[in-house]
Amino acid sequence: VAEPAFTERQWKAIARIEECSCERWFLEECVKKQIYGPTFADGEYYIAWAVNRYDVHPEFVGPVEHTFSVIEALSGLVLGAADNKLDALKVARDFIALIGRKHLLTMRGRLIEAATVRAADAQAKAAQIEAAQAIAKAQQKPRKIAKRARAVFEASEGKCHYCETVLTLDGKWHIEHKIPRALFGGSEQSNLVASCTSCNHAKRDKTDLEFIAARNAAKAG
Ligand SMILES: [Zn+2]
């Protein structure tokens, strides 16, 4: 059977219906009754309501949040849900009237698909929001540059004191002691310079002058 050309209003209604998200819950904790009558035909739909939804299953989500749900027996789709039985039946009846019962019976696959797409969309949207929040959080907290580090960086003009490699303030660089701490060099500003990682590692416990001399000798040799 060809898919009927639904109007926008019909598609909106289709997109709103949900697959019963909690079959176990329905089987064990809900009263289920088949519905008969002109709109609901001969027991293809049932109405379900929770016995004591909050006590039994406080964390549930989905259509059973409503106390009463009208469910299509074969697909498990919730066609109408409300806080009371009459409203739930009315919502379901309106839905069936809007879509057309004939179409509804041939549209189960499409309806389930719509419900699945809807769930996937909600999930993707949640992931998107989460990612955006993570970015916002990361942007909110720029790396704190200590006052002393900034002063050392600026005194060294943003370059490695030894090899003049250009450094970035929030990138990878080291505060380097010209007279190393091992030789009782202090942490006063005048003893501190910015250094790239490789110079920092190479210098070890040499004084700045020893390190520069050793490098020049290596270059000359
Ligand atoms: Zn360097």
C-alpha cells in the first residue's frame, strides 16, 4: 500500500506519538483493558493505567508519565495519553480520526519509524547540547597564568632565553632558574627566565653562563 500524502498537521500528530518505552512496566504494573467501539474497532487498542506509578517505578520516562495511555496492541505505540481516562481516549480518538483508521492500520511500520526517529533526534539534540555546554565550560575557564609566570615571560620577551624560540604564554614553556636551585639560585625575578622545553632539559644543573658556553663550544666544534 502506497504511503498516503499526509498534511503537515498529520505529520505533526504522527511525530508526537510514542512507542511504549516500558513494556515490562506495562505488563507487570499496569491494568490493561481492550477498547471496543466505532473508533477503536474490535480490541486492536487497549487502555493502560498504572496501579501506583510513583511508588513502584519512580524513575520511569516516556508515555507512561501520563496515568492513562491508549496503546495500539500490535505496535505498542501510544496514541493518546492523559491524566484521566476520558482525555486519553479523546486524544487517541482525535489522532485516529486525523490520520484515518484505514491508514493507521497500514502505517504501523512508518509510525514506529517516526517514533524511533523522534527518539534518535532527541538523543542527538541532547548530545549536541552537552557538547556545546562542554565547550562553553572550557571557554569559561581559560588557563590561569600566574602573575609571576607572566612577569618572567614578559621579561624574556616571549622567547626562550637560550635559543630564542618564540613561546606562547599559555603554551608549553618553563620558568628557568639561571643559577639553578641546586647551586642555591633564588626565585627572585632577576634569576628567572623563560625557556623552551628542550633548553630546559638540556641545561639541567648548569648555570646560564655555563650552559651558553657549552652550547657555543658545541656549535663551534
Ligand atoms: Zn630554547
